[in-house]
Amino acid sequence: MSELKTALTNAMKDAMRAQDKDRLGVIRMATAAIKQIEVDERIELDDARVLATLEKMVKQRRESVAAFEQGGRPELAAKEAAEIVVLQSFLPAQLSDAEIDSLIAEALATTGATTARDMGKVMNELRPKLAGRADTGAVSQKVKARLG
């Protein structure tokens, strides 16, 4: 069993003991999503796939927060934001802007990118280094600004 799945299981047990229903619900939702993928694909997920699943869930909730705020439903936006906090507790520490900028500079130098056409090369270089540690959409915007 992967380390992240073990951490989720232990966190679920802790939330049960603490009777923290909100945290327990989010953790159960995450483990159900992971289990669903495992059943559908008939495989055991490794840490990288579990991490990708958790990132996807965080991204979905960010989009929901924006939609709820735009629709005038602040109570639902707050609920989604609370779920994001719980899910992010299982993700690696986020990179700072300075660290992201240095990774971008390094990728630009490595790939020799100079125009917006080279964006794919730069992002392919960055993606493994950013996994779970930064929002690739925001990094993509920074790369585009540097190349454009």
C-alpha cells in the first residue's frame, strides 16, 4: 500500500476518533475516488497516481469555489474551500514564487526556449518537478509571460 493511501487511512481513523465529521467526509471522499480508480482499472495505485488524484480533486474544488462565488453562494464556496484545506494537507509542501521562478529559468535554459512556440517543451520539462507542489495552470501563465 502506498504511503499516501496509508496516510489517508490513518487520518480517517483519527478523524473518526475525534468525531470530526467534516474532515472525515472529505477523507472518505478522497479514498472513495482512489478506490474507484483502482476498481475501474484493476490496479493498485502508487503514490504518484494517488497524488494526481488528490490534485485533481483540489482543482475541481477550486473551480467550484469560483463558480459558487460568481453565483452568489458564499456558504457553498466556504464548504469547498474547507475541503481544499483538508485535501492539501496530504499534498507535498507548495513551492514558493521564488522557487517556481528559478525552476522556470532552469527549464528555459535547458530547453533553449525563446518563443511561445517552445511552451510545450518548457512545460514538459517542468511538469515532473512541479507534481503536487504547484498549480501547473499558474506556472503555465508565468512561462507564457516570460516567452511572450
